[in-house]
Amino acid sequence: DDQLHGGITDNNIGIYERLTGMELAVELSGSWKFKLGDEESWSSPDVNDSEWEDIIVPGNWEQQGYFEYNGYAWYRMTFFMPRELTDEKLVLMLGKIDDFDETFLNGENIGKTGWPNRPNRNLDQYWKEVRAYHIPTELLKPGEESTICVRVYDGFQGGGIFEGPIGLAKRDIYREWEKQQRKQRRGNFLDWLFNDREREVKQDEGARSLWNWLTGDEEK
């Protein structure tokens, strides 16, 4: 700054948690391991990721030192599964990922969104979808550590796991949350639809008024 006011001058400065409205049985947002590139073996829980970089999830990787990087990268998180979740039906929530992903739990593929093996296909479709992968009961290890590995492909602009919720949710909690999300999406669509129609009516009225004025047919 050269004159008068400059710099960060106002507002509440800090690091804030994005509220998702979902009760998670295991919260997994925070620091994950991260590595650029693409190796099939990185899906194994036995990989030594101690030399991998740390990255905050959720958050675009461009905002964390990987500016303008497009391509493949992997995320890894090792966590402890509480014993009280024994016999629970769980869903792994990975929020929104830009663009495609393929996700593994303890070395087993539990889901994917988009076309991780066919990059640059339909890049405009999948980044807005919330990832929710149902976990097979045989993969759960209550009282032990488990490892999540997420293979991500980004083809344009922002990349990575950029929005929550991030964690394990009980299936009934997830279903209720998804029901509320659908209601909200319908409400947003109807608001847009009717507000857009209202704008069209106002534009039509304005156009008629302008035409009447130009042609001398305006009401006296």
C-alpha cells in the first residue's frame, strides 16, 4: 500500500470450520497425507507415507502450494476405529472432490465418482457431487487402525477434496441428512424458477413500456 488505508483492516480473521449439518461418528477433516502422481500401489495400507506432504482436508490443493496443478494425486488418512462402532452400518463421507475420485479402505475399492481412468471426460459434471460410499462390514476394524486412500484426478482449475463433510457417518444419520439435502435442492430450484419467471415478467413489462414510449402509445 502506498497511501491512506492498506492491508487487512477489518473483519473477524481466523480459521473456521465449514458447518455441514451432519453428525459424524468419526470426524476425519484435518491433516491428511498427500502426494502428486499416480501409483496403483499407493492404495495399499502398508505404504510408508511418512515422507508424503501434509495437506488440510477439506481444501483445494491450489490454495495449499500446488497452484495450477492438474493431474493425479493421492490422499491418505490412517485413523482409529472406535470399538463402539462394532456392528454399525457406516458410510464414508468425502464431501465434494474436484474432479474424479477412486476410494479405497484398507486396500479395498469401496467406490468411485466420475472417470478416474479416463481423464478429461465430463469434467463439468462430477465436482459438485457429494461422495458417500457405503462401507462393507467385513472391511471395518473396530478397535484397530484403518487406512483410507483416495485417488483424485483434476483436469481444470481447482482440484482435490475441497468441501465436507469428511468422516464416517452412521447409515441412518446419512440417509436423513441426504433427505434434507434433497429438500434443500428442490427448494433452491423452485426459488430460482419462480424468481427467474418474476424477472422475465418485469423485463417484459419494461420492454412494453419502452416500446410504448418509443411509438407514442404510452398511456396518458
